[in-house]
Amino acid sequence: MVAARKASPLILGVGDNEYIIASDVSALVSRTQNVVYLRDGELLHITPTNFSIITQTDEDVSPVVNRVTWDIEAAELGNYSHFMEKEIFEQPAALENSMRGRFSEDGSTAQFGGLNISPVEFRQIDRLSLIGCGTAWHACLVTEHLVERFARIPVEVDYASEFRYRNTPLYGNPLFFVISQSGETIDTLGALREAKRKGYKILAINNTVGSSIAREADGGIYQHVGPEIGVASTKAFTSQLLIGSMIALYLARMRDMSFTDGVEYVKALKGAPDLVRKALEQAPHIREIAKRYSKYNDMLFLGRLSLFPVALEGALKLKEISYIHAEGYPAAEMKHGPIALISEQCPSVFFAPKGEIFNKLVSSIQEIKARKGKTIVITTEGCEFPAGLVDEIIYIPDCHEAVLPIVATIPVQLLSYYMAVERGCDVDKPRNLAKSVTVE
């Protein structure tokens, strides 16, 4: 058998007296945990007893056999109805795995082993450029907010597909981060290559050891959340938010953040898994809300500051798995057009946590209520609203700004999942979508 890789991923499983070809590790782990990741342009020749790899110019390649670190049980449903449900409830453990061993001994900052860039080089960067697609792009937006808020470094966020084709002026000493769960997203890989061609250093955040992006980046951070089978990303997204928050901490401690503030920040990050567990306890309540709202065909998701990208992610999740038309907006932008959509048939999901702009968010909710719109409000414990203003309320634990986007994501994941189940949709394999987008 002969196989060749061009653009899309190709993996060889090295089993017991057998060889298997697939595009994703999860298809192989029931037979073997030994895999070889082929590079672009490589050709594979398999016989009953051996295999060899050559390049297009007929040069032999010495294959590297990698060991998959998770087993088949991680890719099976267990007692859950869908992989998406399983992966939502796996998030506390996934977050713990993502940050394990990544804090300094004094507990005041983050540390990463595979960046291949020294603290001195990090100190010299004058801005970050974050690149991703879909859910990963939303993680970039949250990271932008946290890095600018705590580290005071300018950040630019680009869609990978747009970065590749527009003539972006690159100046100064930027550092690029590309984010991709699969490590095979073709547009993100293309953006990485474009930035490298221009001589810039590229770091990657991804969940797949041996993936194309992991191999071609100059360094990076693995998420270590295990396999994510459901097409709509859940635990990979919150892990990306966590790592983005850790990067903000790392950069902030290099600049103006004090030791005391760093310790408080680390303590908040270490507490994130328990806060997520507490948010997951709202699942039965959210399921009842989903039953009441699954009949609607349009919804708005509204948030501000670091929760605006979470509003975008909530709208995307609902679109992906329930096929309900949903839009995410900054809450203050509602009056600049989207308010025209408000009616009894278009409910709004609001993020309104405790904070300095809480009263402004209440004012936006009042505008919707005045136009007979229904409101589902996600807020932190202890917040109170005027009588009759809110139709449904979901409480999440009050928490540090560094972990608020992670905790606030849980209710919209559950809401989207339960609404899709109520509508009888194929939650794990929604129509027209693929887990790894390997075509432009």
C-alpha cells in the first residue's frame, strides 16, 4: 500500500503485525498507541512486514514513532449520552491537566517548558499577534483582553484565513501565537508559514502532540486535555482560555505586576477547576431553561469586556449544534443595529457579572425588556436585579477576572447542548462541520 500526505493530516499506526492509516489519532487508539506523523509531501510505503517513508525527491526519511499518552477509554462515551456532554463535564480535570507543573515554586507566576524562547527575548517583545479560527479565535480575543489588562502589552488578533491574504504591516518586535485544538487547521497552518517566511518567531497553543502546527512552530504549549471527539469544542476552548490567562500572568510578572498580585492570580487559576465544578452543578436548572427556549429560532448573546468573546462563543455553539440562528455582540453595541431584532420571538442571553459596569448592563437589559424581549441572564452570586426584569437567571461563582471567562463559558455550553438535545439534533456530528478543518 502506498499513501501520501498533501495538506490534510496523515498518521500511520504501528500495531502488532499490522499497520493502519488514518487522519486522526482517535481512530487508531483501539488498535495501537504507537503512531508516526507524516509531514507534508512525504510518501509512505507499507508491506506486510515493514514500512518506509520517502520525500517527493526520493530521499529516505527516518520515521519517529510517537507514543499516544491516552487510551481508548478516553475516546469512549462511558455513561454519557454524547461526547459533547462528556467533554463538558470533563472540564475540571482538563483544566487541572493543562496547568499541572506550570507554576513557579514561589507560586507567583506561570512557567512553560516548551516555548524555546528565553525570558530576555520575551522581555523585548513590544506586542503580541494572536491568530486562530472559529472557537480558537474567540480564545484569542479573551487572551487579548487579559494580556492588555494585566501585562499592558498591545495585542492584535487576526482570523488566520484573513491574515494569510491581506498585506499586514509587521513592524517592531512582535511575537506570534497561533491557536488550534487539532494542530492541523489549514488556514492557521498557512498563517504560521506566512509569518515564518517574514522572519518572525511563532509559538503554538494546541492539543495534539506531533501535529503539523506543533512541528512547524518554533515552540509552544500543549493543552493536555485528552481527546476531544465532539465537533463543537468545549474542554479545548476552556483550556485555551486558561493558557491565555497564564500567558497574561507570565508577561505581567515580567513587567509591572507585584509578587503579591501574582500570588493572588495564581491562586485564582488553581481554583478554576473547583469553580467550574460548581458552575456545572447548575446543569439541571439550565436543562429546564433549555426546554422552555428550544422552540425559538433566533437568539442574541451579549457581553462586555472579557465576556464579549464568550458571548460570541455561546452564539457559535448554539449555531453549530442546534442550528438556531444566533449572534454575539458587545452589549453596548446592541443599540447600534441589533436592537431591531428584539421581539418576543428573539430571546437574549446576557452576561452581567458583578463589577464596575454592572449598572450599564442592567440598563441594556431594561432596553430589551421594554421591547418585550425575553432575557436569560448569567451573573455572579450575590447580584440582584429589579423585580420582573429577568426572565431566567443562572448564577456562577464570583471569581477573579483572570478566570471569569472560563467559568462564564460553562452555562452557555450547557444551554447550547440541552437545546440541541431538545430539538433532536445530532450533537456530536452536526451537519456540514468537521472536527479538523483541513481545507480552505
